[in-house]
Amino acid sequence: MKIKTNYISAVILTGILATVSPLVVLAQLSPKANLDSATACYTSGRFADALGYYDQVLINGKESYELYFNMGNTAFRLNELAQAVWFYEKALRLKPGDEDATFNLGLINSRITDKIDQVPLLFYERWWRSFVNLFPPDTWSMVSLILLSLTGASLLLFFQAGYMWQRKTGFWLSLTFGVLLVFSISFAWKGTQRIMNHNEAIIFATTVTAKSSPDASAVDLFVLHEGTKVGINDQIGEWLRIKIANGSVGWIKEKSLKRL
């Protein structure tokens, strides 16, 4: 009986090790090794395995535009539309306006069920957003440093110049660079805020019904499907108050979506 028990235990242990060992090996690989493995898997059509390797890189904190973009491509190949939308949205937060990610995201959005018209932005909102998205926050920060140096040099010219025309030139240059500096800092701050902001999400549930209040028995307002992007502006327990692109608002459970 003891021998039989030991044998059964050994079989169970072997099964556990066989299941866990690949995961342990995966976790122990370096980010570069995981990326190389993901590329090899993607090239050979093993998309689920590729996504697993990419996930390990992300778990280890190696966040980048390229990683999210590749994960979006892989999820798209697996027909996981909500995942693909989420990854492309994350990629665009790190590299706003990127043509490839924008194109792929548009392609996927054409395939999801919900077709929601966007509330038109006012002209100054479009202007502001276009400038914020012109460069990533890091680039705007570098621009701010350059403008700060130019502003300082112009002020130095204004205070130290021996001729009036030089002082006038220094004054107007410092004023111009100073105004541009304020804008560039604002763009950098807004871009960083967008990356850090978790008040947007993608619906991951196949379907979810938005309620008029945070109560399962509340009035049904509208139905959303996987892949739809929503804004979050309030939370009560497990319920989130969401806003969709056309301005409609409702309450859904947090488990129905994944925050960006």
C-alpha cells in the first residue's frame, strides 16, 4: 500500500511539474529572449504562444510602443478584438498619431459591433488635441528644455546688451520663447496625464447592458459589445458610470471592461 501511494504521488508530482515547468522557464527568460521567442512564434503562426511571451515581457515591466503594437497584431491574428483594441490604444498613448497603430485600430473598429458617432469637438479642442498628439510627452519635454534655454539666453541678451536694438531683440525673443515654453510644458503635461489616466477602458464582455443607476434592477439604457471604448467618470462599489462617444451615460459592472 505504501509503495502504491508513493507511486501515485510521484505521478501527480510529475504531472504538476510538467504543467508548471514551461511557465517557470518562460518567466525566467530575459526580456530579449522572450521577444525573440515571441517573434519566432508569430512568424511560424503560433500566435497564442507569441502572446504568452509578449505577456511575460509586459509583466516584467518592459512597457513600450513596439511591445503594445506587436501584441495588438498578435491579438488581432487570434481574433481577440477587444484585446487588440486595448493594445493598440495603449500603443497610441505612448506614440500618439502613429500611422500604423491608427490604421490597425481603425480596421478593428470597423469590425466590432458598435458603431457610435463621436460628438464633434469644438475647433479649439481639435487644435489642442492635435498639438498634444504631435509628439510623445518625452519629446515635448525635450522641446521645453530647448525653449527654456533659448528663453534664458534671450533674457541674458536683454539685460546685458549694450545697444538698444539688441535689448529690444532680446525682449521680443524672450517673450516669444517664453510663450512657446508655456505651451510645450502644457502639451508635455497633458500627454503624460493621458498616459497615466485610467479613466478610459475597453469593453471585454461579449455584451453588457448599461443601466440607469448602479443597480441590476435599474432601467436598461443601451447595450455595448466587446471592443467598444468608453470613458469612466464615477464608481460606486463594483459599478462604474461610463460615457460613450455619442455622450450617452450609464452604469455597468467593472468586470465587463478593462481599464487603459
